Amino acid sequence: MAWTGLFDPRRMTVRRMNFRFPDGLRGLWNPARPEFSHIVNAGSLAMPYLEPYLIETMRQARAKTDDPTLIAEIDLYIGQEAAHFRQHQRFNKRLAELGYASVPQTEAVLKADYQRFARERSFAFNLAYAEGFEAMALAIGHMLIEDREYLFGDGDPAVASLILWHFVEEIEHKCATYDVFKALDGRYHARIRGLLHATIHIMARARLGYRALMIEDGLWSDWRSRLALYGLLLRIFARLTPRLLRILVPGYDPRQVPDPDWAVAWWRQHGEADLGQLDMARIADPVPVAA
Ligand SMILES: [Fe+2]
Ligand SMILES: [Fe+2]
């Protein structure tokens, strides 16, 4: 099947980052948004299991194509995802060292899930999951950048920088799994099933993770915190839902989704400014500013 997506490999860069988490890092790294802190922490716990699974799926896809442009795209994608989960591993280790007993428990669930998918599910399932996850991650990246001041404004700069860097690169590689899916499968119903599988699975596991962390911090039984959590989820899904619905359209292509100016400015500045440490006082600026 010939699919000649207009991919320009120069769009993507594999970057070596080294986020400097402070000695006094806390699980509630954004004291103004404790519930968001644990939603992010739960998402971070998934990355060292989810991203190696995506990489393995794309390695299998690489063996099924001889299109040099697609191979270049896959290699850059794998390079970025490998950098992501290594940074999350460092952050997750710090979370575990803070004494959260649920961290290794949640990690064990995620590890078993992705091992099972890789071992027991078909390549077609795993490829569709990968594309579903990436389409959702693109939507999440746009939401996080749009709402960055509210979500991260009072947070620890290293954690905010880690998450925003990760999603800036998710936006940067928005076409990779889509192009691979188009080349090797392309069926609409398979793409939609992959989106549903990935979205439902990752959201259920995120809830498992943040619920356990909130219990450990005494927040889950605190009605004010529960109200804040539901308010926050409403805010997040108000921004996310239209972006997720767009993915359901049969002719959806991530190229139709314009890149946020803030992300484009991040790419342009990288290497000149140390964006591994954002200036949180200027997080609302139209361009990212290094500390
Ligand atoms: Fe990633
Ligand atoms: Fe990704």
C-alpha cells in the first residue's frame, strides 16, 4: 500500500534533557493544584511502561516497510519516546523515594497491562492503540499548553518543564504513528477502536494512580479536595472533548491540527535557551522563557 505522507523529518529533533528536580521535591509539586499534581504524577507513572510498548510496536512496523521516509520518521519517533520515558523514570523514582506505597503497586499494574498487550494482542491492535494514544496525546498537549498558567503557574519549575517539554514533542511527532497506521492498515474502524481502547485504558489507569496517591495524602476523603478534583476534570474535559471528537471524523489527519505558537517557539528556542527550566513567572507569555 503506497502512502506518501508529506512528512518532513527535519520537523523532529531528538533532544537530550536533564531536568533538575529540587531536593525538597514533594508529591504535591503544585501546592495550589494538589489534585492536578497527582493526575500528572499518575500519568508519569505510566510512561516507562507505555512508551517502551509504543517503541516496540513501531520497531515491528519498521520491519514491515521499505519506505525510507517512513523509516526516518519511525526512528525519530523512537528516539523521542525513549528520551521521554527515561526522564519520567527519574521523576517517578523520586516519587517512590518520597514514600508513596502506591507507586510500585500502580507500576506493577501498568507493567502487567503492557506486557499482556505486547504478548497476547495482534500487531494490528497494538498499532491502532499506538495511533489512538498519539491522537489523544496531541489533544492533551494542546490543552496543557493552552491552560498552562492555570495548571502549572504555581508549580515546581522542573516538573512543569518536564511535562511541557514532553507534550511539545508529542505535538512535534504528531504525524508519526498516523503515517505508519495509514501505510500498514488504514481502516477507519480500526483507527477508532484503537482510539477508544487507548483512551479508556489510559484514563482508567490514571484514575487508579491518582486515586491511590490522593488516598495516601488524605485528599480522597476530603470533600473540598474531591470537589476541586471534579471541577478540574470538568475544566480539562471541556478543553479536551472537542479535540477528541475531531479525531473521530473519517478524514482526520493530524496535519489538519495547527501547532500552537508556544510549541513552535519552544522548538525554535531549543539549544539557545535552557528550556529544561522554564521561568514560571513568565509561563503565560506567548513564547516560553527559560529561567
Ligand atoms: Fe512521549
Ligand atoms: Fe508520543
